[in-house]
Amino acid sequence: MKGFKDFLMRGNLIELAVAFILGGAFSTVVKSFTTIIMDLIGKLGGTPNFSGWVPGGVHAGAFITDVISFFVMPFVIYFGLIKPIELATEKLKRTKDEPVTAPPTADLLIEIRDELRSRPVK
């Protein structure tokens, strides 16, 4: 039993389970957004729902609708998730890479001297 417990508590397995659960939840979000995109496409040229289309008695319409959805989903994932993360990562990297420039020592000493000279003598 100890080996089984160690297997279950191994970090990779737990992370995989969490990723699987989050992937399922994210799947519903992507499907909902894909429905919105499909509706917008429908506004342009009619609703892209081929489910009732049965050419020659073969139910190919549902397949065509699913293929269209399959191509819309990566579009949604890329522009809704991947691209914003890339932009945010790039922005964070740029702010971390910007060096803080200190004034040269001589300029700093001159500034301190001038500040001290401007004070009234007591």
C-alpha cells in the first residue's frame, strides 16, 4: 500500500489531475465562445448549422458543423488566451530588462554640494 500511496501523491500525478479538471472547465468556456463566433458568422451569411443536411441519405451535416467548430476553437484559444499571455509576458520581460541608470558619481557629488550650499548657515 505504501507504494500505491507514494504513486498517488507523486507531484506529477496531482498536477496532471488538476490540469485535466481545469482543461474540462476551460473546454466549456471555449465551446461557449465558439458558439458566439458561429452565431456571428451566421449573421454574415446564414447560420452555419448543417446538422439537418443529408445529401443522398448520408448524415454529413453534423460532421461539417463539427469541422467548422474545430477550426474556430484554435482561433479562439490562440487569440483569446495564447496571444494575451505572450503580450503580458513580453511586457513583464521588458520592464525587468530595463536597467536602472544611476547618475555618474561626479554629477551626484556636484548635486549634493549645490544642495548644501543653498542651505542657510546657522
